[in-house]
Amino acid sequence: MSGRDRVYYRKSSGEIVVEKDGRELAVYPSTEALVETHIKGILAKDHRDLAQVRDIMRKYRPADRKH
């Protein structure tokens, strides 16, 4: 990441914002949505094992949604 690249929490809305070169690339409603989106990208690119993806998702799922 360069000096103008960052990921931050927008307190007013609770969103996670990804910026590159000072421009918004993506806005996610939660950290879970950010992680889920990136895992789907990994799957599309690398065809990862589904069990491994589920394990990663469990680690980032908010405590109130764990089963």
C-alpha cells in the first residue's frame, strides 16, 4: 500500500471503507461483508477448498451470529 491507500471504519455509518490513491474503491456494511467478499474472490481465483473457506468465515463472523 502506498501512503494514500487505507482501510478504515466510518464511525457515522459503521461501514468499512477501502481507499486506493485517496479514492474509495469499496464500501462494506461490516467487517464480515468485507471478509466474505474477499474470500469469494480468492475462491474465484484459486478454487480453494470449501472447508477452509468455512473455517475462515467462522473466525470473522460476529459473535452474535456464531452457530
